[in-house]
Amino acid sequence: MLGDARSRRSEFDIVTPQTRERTEMAEATTILDRVATAAEHRSIAESVGWHDAFDWATIADSLAGSTFGVVAYAGDAAVGMGRVVGDGVKYFYVQDLAVLPAFQGTGLGARMLDRLTERIAMVSPATAFVGLFSTAAGTDLYTSRGFGPGDMTGLFRLIEPAPRDDEQNG
């Protein structure tokens, strides 16, 4: 194990009088080792403003292709999620790490990220490459957990599906 998330402190973990109640809420959460359901994913994603970030018609299939994930619960409610995609051996990408606004700034995102990276360390037989894309708001969290730009530039491209002949596929 890479270490207990509570033993690593950052500005995300500092308890002030203003954040004490929220921090206690976050510490009362349970983190489950599983990928969020499509309904949980959509609810959490939309709560952080990711309304148009996904093709909701295909999200269940996308989630099923995940290597593994975590879901944070407070009582009966899913309040955070994260997942990893990749080959399960060398290359891993943190995807869709999000926390309900009421739980943001409490260390819950850091705890979920720590759990995902601990699981990567458990399954990878050699040094793993772990990448991610971040919103501007998430950058401090990721850098506090050792992520950085390195000597590469992250790029991406959106590719539309090829036309399909229903007779050939049916």
C-alpha cells in the first residue's frame, strides 16, 4: 500500500472552523471499490457542471470498459466517484474524478484519488504510467498528489463514429 491517505496532508486536508463540519461529513463517507453506475455517474457529473461532457446514451458501455473505480457514499447517497481506464498493466488514466459540491474541499477527492493510485500500484507488475486531464479547479489536487506535466504535452482529438451499414452489422 502506498500509505494511508490521512498520513499525507495538504491544503485539501486542513481543518479550519469553516470547513470542520464539511470535513467531518467527508470523513464519515465510505469509499467502495467499484465503478459508479450510469445513474450515479450522471448525477455526480451534472452536479459539478459536466452536463454536456458525456454521451449519456453510451455512458453505461463506457463505464463497463473501466479498469476499476471508486464510489464515495454518505449514507445512502453517492457523493463522489472516480475511475481508471487503460490496459491494466502499464498504462492507466484517471477519469471522471468528481465530488458533489457540498463535499468539495474536504479531502474526499484526495482520498478517492489515493485509493485509485493504490489500486494501480497493486495491479501493475512494473512502474505504471498514470495520466489524466484536469479541469483548472482540479489542478491543485492532482499536483498535491504527485502529478505534473513532465516533459510531455497532453493532446486529444475527438473522432466521430464511422458510418455503419446496418445490413452488415445485423
